[in-house]
Amino acid sequence: MLFSVRFALVFGWLVASVLLCLFVRRLDTPQRKAAVHLYLPVFLLVLPALASLQFSLPAETEDWLYPATLGFFALWQLVVCKKFGRRTDVSDRSVCWMAFFLLLTLLVVSLTPGRKYCVPVFLWWVFLLIFVSAVRVLLVLVERYYRPRVQQRVEKEGNSIRITWFYDLLKRTISPVLFIAVLPLSIAKAFALSGMTDLGCDLIFKPFIKLVNAEGEPALTVSLLMLLVCVALFYVFRYLSYFIKAWYGIYKRVTTGVDEEYTLANNIIAVLVWSLYIVVVVNLLNIPTGALAMVGTGLAAGIGLAMKDIINNFIYGIQLMSGRLKVGDWIVCDGMRGQVSAISYQSTQVHTIDGGMVSFLNADLFSKNFKNLTRGDAYEFVKIVFGVSYGTDVERVRAVVLAAVQPLQKRDGNGMDIVDPGRGVSVTFDEFAASSVNVAVKQFVLVQSKVAYTAQAQELIYNALNEAGIEIPFPQRDIHIKN
């Protein structure tokens, strides 16, 4: 009687868990109903599966009962997949089609002497669905209730790791680790319920790859648990790298007062974190380090000869990232002007002013002597030259031009002065030309605003001179024809 109550409670828990997951994840009633139809065959099959564990049946009965039951539910699963599959999202549709193929596979297995594994494998699938659905419900609750609170704080206080660290931990690490953990947990639960605890433990803990060295000592051991731990640690170390980079950026902004990309420091942090990850994985899997050292030595010699140019670019990339260049800088190289959008160990990406993207090898930047326009100063000298007729009062020209460009001395969208207020705008006599007296307008302009500023200033100067009646001469030639 106690055994019957136990299995009844297990069955009720399974069904209640799935229904709860379905209802929490969905707000759309028609989609919820379709999902219940899709999952119904699998979870009704749990009842005869649990009953088969409680009641011992003659072998002759199992010979026809297992295939008949599995065949019926496989056919039912196929019908609901075709009828209700398109009414739910792609994840539910994919899971239910996989359930159909699993039932089909178990149907084939039930016709062989290995039919005793049908029940634990099927229960493993059911527990896997339940645990995966539970994790998905957790993510839905996080997205529905916790994420809006984080976004509100970000909108008020700005995007910072101080605000988003826990949300990022949930999304980047905890949720994938939970998805990984459901596999061994579902195996242990299903095989324990089926009275095959030892087999379940062997599937989880027993190495399926076990190599030994010449002395007979273990050289490489890989079990399902160790493999899953290594994958889970990948997400842990990925978050650790992100976390350290974010806090290092905050530390540098607080200590230096400069908000910029610390490319070299971020790469060093990434190398250190992932090197530690490799060390941990090598120790977990018991990989022989001696063999790795021999292979590494041989590869190093060949790689050093074959990758000379790559190594040069790598070295120059480190020099660039150490301070000569950073993401966001404006440069001029090989006649092209643009803003640095990315720096890697091989090349530098530059977004040019005409909207294109140019990639320079790091070695080429050094050989072509690129010019960093924003290194140490955000302003660039701009000189606009125009001519006026001989006999024009230069003082009057100066007054007209200064008044014309005055509206351009404002701030951009980031609150920075487009024209350096410390150096201002000056109008000076430039030279005596053949047909005109050339006058120069000199100012220091934000590098990123130079093109737009120059075009606007030239137009304003031209219109102002015309309105003031100041002639802008152009070359003329008189041709005399003799008869």
C-alpha cells in the first residue's frame, strides 16, 4: 500500500510540475491548450510506466504489452504533433517531435531483450522535461519581474556592473549551469525510481574514456559528470572574465577620470582567466601534461617559422593597445580619415568618414606612420582660406566673417564645445595672390566635427560676404585679337 501511495504521489508531482510550467510560461490561452495536448501523451504514459515498476508481469505478457503500449502512445504523439505543433512555439514543437522519435526508438528496443531499459530511459526523458521546464520558468520569472527593476535603475543611474551584476550572473552563468545540471540529476532520479541506482551512478560517474600510460597509471579519464563540470566551468569563467573587466573599467574611470576602452588590460585579463580555466580542465580530466609539453614544443618551432607576419602583427598590436591607440580615436592613415572601431592582435578596424570600414594590419599602421588626431587633444586645427578683391578693408572683412561663424561656436550632443573656446576663432591676412588678397579663418575644432563644421563655415562665410557687398574675385584673362 505504501508503495502504491509513493508511485501515486510521484505521478501527481510529475503532472502537476509540467502543468505549472506550462501555465507560468504562457499568457496566451490558445497556445497553452495546444501545449497541453502536445505533452499529454508523454505524461499519461508515465502512469503505466510507474505501474510496470510496481507489478511484476510474466515475460510472455511483457513481450506484447510493452510494444503495444509504446506503439499506441507513439502514434498518439505523432497525431498531436501534426495537429497542434504549429499552434505553439518552436521549442515545444521540437521537444514533442523528439518525444515521438524517443517513443519510436523505445518501441524498437521493446522488441529486443533490452526491454528492461525502456522504463528507466522513458522516465529519464520525463524528468529531463520537468527539470528543463522548471529552469525555463525561473528564467521567465526573472525576465518578467526582475529585469524591469534592473532596467529602471539603469535608466536612472546609468549602465553599470554595480546594478546589473546579479542579473548578468543569472543570465550568463546560473541559468546555463542549471540546464547542464538537469542531465545527471534526471538520470539519477529516473534510474533510482526504476530500482537501477547502480546503473544510473555508472552512467554519471564511470569514465567512458580511460587511457593509461606506459606505467599503467591513468592518463586521461573522461566521465559524463567531469565533462559536464568542464562545460559548466566554462560559463563560470566566462562570467568571471566579464566581471573583472567591468570592475577594472570602473576602477580606472574613478582613479583617472577618463572613460575609455582598456583593450590591452581586457585582453590580459581574458588570457589570465582562460589560462586558469585550461589548467583546471586539464587537472579535472587528468590530461597528461608531459604529452602536452612535447606537442607544444614541436608546434612552437613550426608555428614560429610559418607565422612570422602574424607574430609581427601580434607584437605591433600589443604596442598599439599599450597606449598609442585606443578604440574611439580618430586617425589619418594612407590618405584615409576615420575613427578606430576595434583593435585586435592582428588588425585595426577604422570606420571612415564616408561610411566605409577599412581594416589595417597592425604592421602597416607602423610602416605608414599613421597620425592620431585625438591623442592628447580632442581638437584639430582647421584653416579656411578665401580671397577678397584688392582694395577691400581687411578689418571689415574680419568683422563680417567673425560675426558669420559665431553661430557655429556651440556644443555638440555630448556637451563639448565644437570650437575650442580657449583658442577661439581668428581671421588673419594670409597672402597676396594673383587676383585677390587671401584671408584665413583659423580655429581648433573637435576632430569628429571637422567635416560638418568646415562645410557649414564655408557656406556662412560666402553668404555673409555677398550680403556685405564684399567681392570674391576669380581669375580673369583678357584676350586681344589683331587683324
